[in-house]
Amino acid sequence: MSTCRLILFYLFRNDKIDHCAYIIHERDELGNTPLHIAASNGHDRVVQCLLDHGANPFLKNVYDNTPLQVSKNETCRQVIRKAAEYGVNEENSARMYQAHIGIYQEKIRDVEMTIQNIHSCENLCQNDYEAMERLVSEAKLIGLPHETVQKGSMCLEWMYTRASLVSALETTNHKSPIDNDQKLECVNNLLNLIEEIERKIKDTENSQTLVKVPDFITLIHQNALLIYQKSMSEYELSLVFNRLQSIQLVDANHCDEADVMKLQKAIETSIAQNADASFVQLASTLLDKLTRELDLLVFLEDAPNVKLPVPDMTAKEATSYWEPRKDIGYLDENDGCYPLPHSENGYVWIKSECLQSLESYLELLNEKIQNASQFGVNSKLLDSAKGAQTDKQNDLKLLLEKNESDRLAAITIAEKVAKKQKKKKKSVKL
């Protein structure tokens, strides 16, 4: 069946006779025009429409028959005769045809130009939707070519798709930060629309469609992906944040270094995705608090164990109890003067390893307590740290007293050794 017959068959079935005019000069393989076909099938309304739009009733097919001669019924013949009586001839039919074709071509240009302008827009307004809907409706009504109607319809479909995505984006942005499961529903809806657009884009690129993917779709698709990633980063951050925020007292069983690292990574991801600044700041404050609580907890657990003086300890017990250098300080014998004191500095005393370790620990503990106080760490942990600080200060006091006693004893021994050396030197000279 020819294109002409196919189009007319569709028009007859759907009674859309206003669509006939654009094909009035087509012919099938037997030379039949649309007027021949309409008349031979008895469609008097279509015959009248074709004549009104400039169809020539005098053209003949290969059998030398005019539309009047092939008419199926008297109604069609009367329509054709009446047109002839009113002076329809080849000349004025041609003029009528050209006039209508001019209107169609102008409408085609309007549709094409509107599509082109809308495609290049970054933002669309209500007027754009109304204008495109009106043009597509008119294109269908006056029977513009299928290609033109398809272009307009596809453009309008993309516009509707964009409108749905804009609405989803506004809802998602309004509910930001996405910090609970209820808010996540709008993000899932946004994801469904994104996936739908991606499928349409893929289908459009893989098919031979007449309309390319509009710029406004490409731009809003990219924006939607960014908003989705931002929203998911907020949600992932909320999962870690809510769990760690509920912890009353940090400990190794409920919040270890791995948990803090998860929170830190979630914060970094949220910052990279431009997540809600106030929510990120809230999470960062919690991170600072937990970091210092963990640091303080670990530091308290790593406190140095030192030996303290035991009352009424015998000399023999002390010899096995105290370890040289580790528990007992000593004089620097490498200054070139020992056993004599250095001419400028005197005897140089080096504290025991335990005493040095305790002094360093207390210095750092004091800094950590002050730092933790500024970030609102758990009060029980802070009290425990202050208690440990007091205990270690008492230990330090005892070790300092012992250290001074050891220093004086070492100096006494050094002085005795120095005197003996002086006597030996004198005896050698004599």
C-alpha cells in the first residue's frame, strides 16, 4: 500500500479529515490522488476537505479516470460536482493548495524554531510550556507532517520530564540536610527520576530519533546527580553521627579509632559534596569531642608504671628493688672531669628513666585535660583524668624526693673517689 493510502487509511479510521490537505498531491502506484482514494471509499467529508484545501478534481489515474468517475456513492459525486459548479478548476485549485501549503510551512518553521530555542535554554518558564503545548496541538490539528509533530511531541515530553525533576530537586533541597529515613524517601524519588532520564538519554542516543537530548535536560541531569550525591553524603554522615552521638561515655568497646575515622571520612565526603554546612559543623564538633575523649582515654591507659619508695626497706632489699639508670639517677661521667666536678657546671645529674617518663607524662596529661575541657568531653572521663593527674603528681613528689637523695649520695661518692685519686697522685710524685 502506498504512503498516500496508508495516511488516508489512518485518517479515515480516526476521522481526522483536517489532516488530509498536506498530501493532496501525492499519488499511489496507479496514479490515484488522495481525492481518488477518498471518493472511491465513499468518504464524502474527506473529499470536501481535500477540495477545500486545493485538491484538483480533474486529475486522472493510469486508467484515465477522474475522482468523479471512481466515486463510490452519489454523495461523493455531488460534492465533486458542486465544487465544479462553483468554478473549481486546476488554476484556482493550485492557488488554494499553495495558500494552504504556505500556512503549513510557516507553522512548521514556528515549531522548528520554538524547539530550537527551547533546547538551548538553561531555564524554562511556564510560558515555554504553554507555547510548546499550543504548537504541538496546532500541528496535530492542521495536519503538519508526522516528522514535525514527532519533534514537537518529543520536545514537550522532555519538558515534562524536566518539570518532574525540578519538582523533585526542590523537595530534596527543602528537606536538606537528609539526616533520617523519612527524608530519604524524597532522595529515592529523585534517584528514580535520574535513572528514568538516563534511560531516555540512552534510548535517544541509540535510536534514530529526530530530536536530540535537549541542553536543558543535560544541565538539570548533571545538577540532579550533584544534589543526589550531596543528599546521600548527608544521610551517610547522619548514620555515623546519630550512632556516635548516642554514646554516653567513650570506651574501647563502643567507640574506637575506627569509628572516629568513619565519622571523619563521612565529614570529608560531605564537605566535598557541598553538604549542608550547619550539619557538617555539628558533626565536626562531635568529631572534635570524640577525638579528644579517645585520645585522653588511651593516654590514661598508657600511663607509665613507676616504682615508688617502700618504707623501712633494707639496703639489701633496695639493691634488688631499684634498677640502675631505670629507677636511679646518675652523674654524667663523660664530661671529662669526673670524678671532679666540672669547673663551670659542677656535677651533672641525669634523672632516672622512670622519673623523666613521669614528668613528661604529667606535662602532656595537663595539656590534654585543658584541651579536652574546651571541647566538652564527657565529665566522668574528665574527672577520671584529673584524679589520675593528682595520683601521678603525688607519685612524682615521692620520686623527686628520692631523686634528690640519690643525687646527694652520688655526689658524696664522687667526692670520695676524687679525694682518693688526689692522694694517689701525691704519693706518685713523692
